[in-house]
Amino acid sequence: MIIIVFLLLLVLSFSIHIYFLIKYVLIKSNRYLKLFINTAVSNIVIAGALTVTTVYKPQLIHQVDITLLLWLISGFVMFLMLYIKYSVLRAIYRRSQDPQHFHYNYFGKKVLHGSVVSKPELMIFFMTVPLFLICGGYFVARLLNYFMFGRI
């Protein structure tokens, strides 16, 4: 069980690490650089603790339930992709309400400009679809299996 906890912490730490890297590249703020370096250190510490644990107690590796681990990681990735999609759609909606991104046509209908959606946002939204579908499908199938048959 301790191995699963370490692996889940490592996945979470890697995700946060990548998030701070993206934020640093986009915003170029020293705050995100410091957070990026801190998560790098936490990744090293967690990986080191996992390595030391498995070296001194190799029998713990045999107790790892891979199905449970994959189910938890797929659920985490699915909800992460869902959050990314929500963030992109929220940003687009907020821009669509800003008067500088639309005008009214002759009939009084609102016409949105192309500046409402940026190319990187559109690319991020559509590039996360396959990962969301694969991980979400696996997570939901295992969840239904648990509710129907009592096992993951």
C-alpha cells in the first residue's frame, strides 16, 4: 500500500511540475520558476523515498495491485483533462462577453470576432480529447465493474 501512495504522490507531483513549467513559459514570472524548482525537488525526494523503500523491502512490490493503481491514475488524468477543458471554455466564454470581441450586425444579433478563441487554446482543447476519452473510458468501466461485481 505504501508503494501505491508513493506512486500516486509522484504522479501528482509530476502533474503539478508540468503545470508550473507551462505557466512559467507562458507568463515568464519568477514565482512560477521557483515553484517549478520546488516541485523538481519534491519529485526527486518522492522518487528517492520510493527507491529506498523498494530496495530495502522488495516484497512490497509484489503486494502492489496494478489494477487499482491504473484505475486511480486514469481517474486522476481524466479529471485533470476535464479541468483543462473547463478552464479553456471558461476563458472563451469570458472573452465572448467582452465588448471588444464582438459587434452587433444589422439585425441586432451578436457576432463574435475570431479573437474570442486563440489558436493555442483551441489546440489544447482538441489535443486533450483522446487522453480524456481513453482514461475516462477506463476509469468509468472499472468503476461500473466495481459497482456491479464488487471488484475493480
